[in-house]
Amino acid sequence: MEKTAGPFLAIYLNDHLAGAAAGVGRSRALAQAHQGRPEEERLRRLADEIAADRGALLSIMASLGVPVRHYKSIALSVAERAGRLKFNGRLKERSPLSDLVEYEFLRLAVEGKAAGWRTLRILADRTPELDAAELEKLHDRAQAQIDLLEDLRKSAVAGVFTAG
């Protein structure tokens, strides 16, 4: 790896790690909110995959000797939790609008994760510590997550805006 890329790559990976921490929190909360509903199992699997992807990123960072900057993950996790407190048109129960907004948030987060895997895949050609095949698998899984979230988002649109 080129020396000039070192500090920038460390910042980049720590930013993605912070986003991953927020994504794990949001996906788990979303799965919990759907307990007993038809989407529950798919959302639980999604949350498990997002947590596994965060673990993969931690492993990649370790193999590259990139130190983890915990303050970034903590800050984004706090922001993610604060983001759950939103005005959604209902006071005592979960609004269908919450599902739509959260699917969109998670989809954007997974799009970012996929871009990160693509970036690392480019670097893998000149960085022996990066496993190109593993990065392809991670990217493919992110794409499947995007597809799932888009399906859930479309269903939520129908539930929010066509309900009587």
C-alpha cells in the first residue's frame, strides 16, 4: 500500500466502521419493532448480516494495521439512537411512516457500505492484505441487502400512502 494512502485509508475505514455501528443498532431496533410481524425473520437475518459485515470490516482493519477510533462509532451510535425519536404522526404506537423512513435510512447506509467494499476491492489489486474474493462476497451480500430493503420499502409505501 502506498504510504500516502495510509492516514486517509484509516480515516475512511473508521468512518465506515462508525456507519456500521449505527447500521447494526438501527437494523436490530427495526427487527425488534417488527416482532410477530411477517417481516420479522427477514429483518433479523438482515441485522445479523449487518453485524457480520461490521465484524468483517474490523478484521480488514486489523489486517491492515488500522487502529479503531471508537469515538466515531460512539458518536454515530448516539446519533442513530436519537434518530429513533422522531415525530411520526402517532404518540403511543409505531407509525407506518416509521417503517418507510427506517427502510430508506438503512438502504442508504447499505449503499454506502457497498461503495466501501468496491473501494477496497480496487485497493486489493495493490494491497496483499486485502482479499479480493472476500470483498466481492461482501459486496454481493450488500447488494442482496439493498434489494431486500427496497422490497420492504415498496411495501411500506403501499401501507402508508394507500391506507384508508
